Amino acid sequence: MELEPEQLLQEARENVEAAQSYRRELGQRLQGLREAQRQIKESASQTRDVLKQHFNDLKGTLGKLLDERLVTLLQEVDAIEQETIKPLDDCQKLIEHGVHTAEDLVQEGEIAILGGVGEQNEKLWNFTKKASHIQLDSLPEVPLLVDVPCLSAQLDDSILNIVKDHIFKHGTVASRPPVQIEELIEKPGGIIVRWCKVDDDFIAQDYRLQFRKCTSNHFEDVYVGSETEFIVLHIDPNVDYQFRVCARGDGRQEWSPWSVPQMGHSTLVPHEWTAGFEGYSLSSRRNIALRNDSESSGVLYSSAPTYFCGQTLTFRVETVGQPDRRDSIGVCAEKQNGYDSLQRDQAVCISTNGAVFVNGKEMTNQLPAVTSGSTVTFDIEAVTLGSTNNNEGGNFKLRVTISSNNREVVFDWLLDQSCGSLYFGCSFFYPGWKVLVF
């Protein structure tokens, strides 16, 4: 049965679309295959370069160490030789002087004897007198050969076998590192890097994370420790960075091969405190605020409403000062000057004593007191938009989770008006408090 022209045309179109989809899928797989081939070839080339450089460095270092050892041993030979030869040289000079003296005495005596007893009697007398003053029976002692040093080199040829065994076992080539980067999560001014083990037989003691801008040739350490997650700060927005991680096995000193570098970037504008507020000093990137000795008080706000619902806002307390019940760390719908704390309407915050305030009212639930090193996080989600059916007022309802020191409180926050973004802020009444925001 033949198909109608319209059906035939429709089937042809469907086949074309299927062929196009098939071609796209094959193209993606071909691209993935090429990336895999490139990874093998590039990593193999880098491994060759690393091996060649390492062994060239070893040869240079070993040659230098052998030369230094040879110089040390030769200096030791010179020192022993000079120390032990000196008394023998002194003895030699004494004997040579005695030989010359004896030769002169023999010549003088032979001449006196040839002259006879008569007229040469005076010469014989002088010779006999001179000879009596020379101790012809006193001979210097010469050491026996067994009593003087006989230098020799003690060389153990087994070192060659030892070195050979170490060289033959030195270095390994791994086709897959035991750890890999699992996830990169963008944050304002930072990126959270998470990694995991991919070799179940590898027992990790420490991890080492490095990063670099893609325009740089040099990786730099950013974290060493036992955690499998770290937030890398001071990330410029919309700039590509590479990250890699390695591990050190339990009880070992050497690090494993590096993981496959992963590319990441953050599109989020970094959080910054407002500059120029008299009571606070800011870091160069304006993400760290230090309460100074100024008598001025008030709330230090963010420079802009850069916090959006659905994100996690994190404060880390670097140092602490004297606490006050009016202290506050939190978020607000808008800046309101004239207040000395965020414990007010249209704001949620935590005090340094752990008290939680919503629109100026203290909640019954309380978090642990804030101490040096404490991390306080705010997670806010939009629950409903528009008017609410309760009598509490407001037309914008948010679900807020505040976490600190492994404790959290969850509550609803009602605002008078909807807002797409929020400010953050802090207030401290005594100097010494330093807070990082990210």
C-alpha cells in the first residue's frame, strides 16, 4: 500500500529531523571523544616533561652531592697528611743537621790525623775537644712504619646496589589520580570547590587545593587540610579560573598526582561593605570590616543590595571584641539610617549572644553565642508573593534559615513590600570585631 503524498512528505520531514538529531548527538559524542583524546595526549606530554625535568634535576643534584663529598674526603686526607707529616719533617731536619755536623767532623778529624802527632798536635787537640762537645752517641728516634698513619680510602661498592634499587623504584606513572574535583559552585566573589575520592583503596590523610587564573602559568596553594570542600575567595567576577586537587596518603609524605584541572568562574558580584563609615575599617577588597576605636556607632550596610533569595549569605567572625546585646549581624530590606542595630523592623539578624530578631522582635529560639571563628549563614527563600491571608500585615513572605555553630533556626519573615534583593549589615558597640562576608 502506497503512502499518500502528504504522509510521505511528513515521514520524510520526520526522518530528516531524526537524522539531524542523530547527527547532533554524534557530533557531541565526537567532541567528547576528542576532549578525551586531548586529555590523554596533553597529560602524557606534561608527564613526560615532568619526568625529564625531575630526572635531570636528580642527575644534577646527585652529581653536585658526589662532587661535594669528594671534596670533603680530599680535604680530610689533606688534614691528616699535614697533621701527621709535620713531626716527621721536624725529625728529618734534625737528622739532616746531624749528618752535616758529622760530615764536617769527619773531614776535620781526617785532616788532624794525617798531620801526625808532632806539629799537628794542636789540631788533634782542637778536634778532640770539639768532638767531645758533640753527643755522637745520641740518635733521634725514628718511628716504626707500623706507628705512623698509612692513609687509605674505605669505599663500599654496595652503595651502587642500594642506589640502583632506589632508582629502579623511584617514581610511578598513574593513569588516574585518586581524587577528582566533583563540583564548583559560584558565590559572590568566590567559588566553592568540592572534591571526592575516586579510588576506594586510597586512604587520604590531607588534601591540597590549588587554583590559578587561566591567563596565568602558575598554580598557587589555597588550601591544605582534611576537608573535602573549600571556598576560594578573592575571585574576580566573569574571569575563568582553573582548579586542581591532590591528596597525601595516610602516613606518607609525598602527594598524589593532580586531578584533572576543572574550569570555573563566578558571575556574581562580590559582596562589599560600604566604604567611608567612620566606625569601621575595611580591607582592600571591602569584604572584611573591622570595628575600630571610633566612638561613632550605627549599622554598617552593604554597598548595594547584592544578596538575592535562593543564595547563601555567609559571615565569618575573624576576631571578637567585648559583646553587647545590641550587636547584630543580618539582612534587611533597605538601608535605614538613624538605627544603631539591625534589631528593627524590616530586618532579621542574630546578636553576638545568639539571640535571633525578626522585625525587631526577639524569638524564643536562640543560637549559640558568636565566638572567634564562628560562621553565620543566612538562607532565604521566597515562599509567597502578593497579599497574605493573616493579620500580621505585609505582602511578601520569606522563609529564613539562620545557621551558626551547627545549630539553625527557621522562621517566616514578612515584609511590607516585595523586593528582589536585600542588603546585609552589622553593628558592634565595642572595637575588635572583624567580620568577613561572602
